[in-house]
Amino acid sequence: MAKLKLSGVPDDKPVKLAVELPTALHRDIMAYAELLGRENAQAVDPAKLVAPMLARFMSTDRAFVRARRQSPPRK
């Protein structure tokens, strides 16, 4: 099986955010949760994947990382 980019879902204090996803993206997140659950031998809540996926995306976006380093921190 291919190595997934997410290895687990961190248990962190959440901030509630409501979003609407396209149906195809929702299906993909459900499928990813299924694969990750099989790989780790435990069920994974698909909703808990969204935050680590976004974090991974932003941390690997070079333009975002560069812009973040150049701008002053927000309070």
C-alpha cells in the first residue's frame, strides 16, 4: 500500500468551524479516513482529518511559508 501523508490525527483542543465541501471532496475524505483506519487498525473520524490536511497543505506551500516569515506576527 502507498504511504499516506497523514500518519495519525493529533488530539488537540478544537475550534469549531463550519464549512461546505463539494460532494466529490467529501467522498475523498471519507475514503482517506477508511484507508488510514485500515493502515492504523482503528477507526478514523473523517471530520478529524480536515485540520491535519489543511495544516500539512499550508506547511508545504512554499509561497505561504515565505510570506508568513516576511510579514509581522498578528496579535
